[in-house]
Amino acid sequence: MTCPRCEGELGEHPARSRMSVEREERICADCGLDEAVRESSELAPIPPNEWPVRRSA
Ligand SMILES: [Zn+2]
């Protein structure tokens, strides 16, 4: 399984993306954390049509 948001490993504990409530898209824990950080920073979330996101790390 790969994460649709970053194309990395989905891992054993996928998160549910805030961006895709209807589809219940599963994203990896790192992406779930990234969405939470963006939300807490009042940044707009990255919409699914701009996935996969290239991570700089
Ligand atoms: Zn991911």
C-alpha cells in the first residue's frame, strides 16, 4: 500500500485525510501530521488534485 498524498509507504497506522471526507482516503501518518500542522498554522490544506506532494525532507 502506498500513500496517495506523498507516494510513500502508507504504513501500519494510516491516517484519514481531512481533505477527502467523502472518499475516506487513507494517507500515511506523516501526511496526517502535515495536514494537522498546516491546519494549526492556518495554512490552506493541499487539495487532493495537487497530490502527490513532494516532501523536502
Ligand atoms: Zn503520505
